[in-house]
Amino acid sequence: MSRSRRKHPFMGITCSESEKQDKQLASRKLRRVQKQKMEEVEIGNDLILPKESSGYWFAKDGWYRFDASKNPEWLRK
């Protein structure tokens, strides 16, 4: 992996390396809420969307594009 490079010049805004735990918690919350909703309603047509169930922020605040010609070292993984 010493020669691996980013394909696209985007980086996360915060210093967090990964959002894996945040995504796991959001998925668990979504499954729990959907299961409760299915138990309340006999027909499972009224399921909620993932964006409706998650009410908290992830570790990264978003992404930004950087100029790869000015900062080529940022393309390294």
C-alpha cells in the first residue's frame, strides 16, 4: 500500500479518521425504530427512511475539495 493514492481530491473537514462507529450506531437505531414500527402496524408499508431516524451528527462535518497540484502529499493514503 506504499504507492496507493486517492483517486479524487476530497478530504474530511475534521480530523476524524473514520465514521464507522457512527454509521453502525445509526444503522442500529434505524433497525430498532423500524422493528418497533412494524410491531405497531400490522402492515409494514409505513416504514421510516434512514434520514428520518438519525437525529445526531457524524464525526465528520462534511467533505471539501482541495487543489492536488498545490498539495500533492494530501493524495497519499
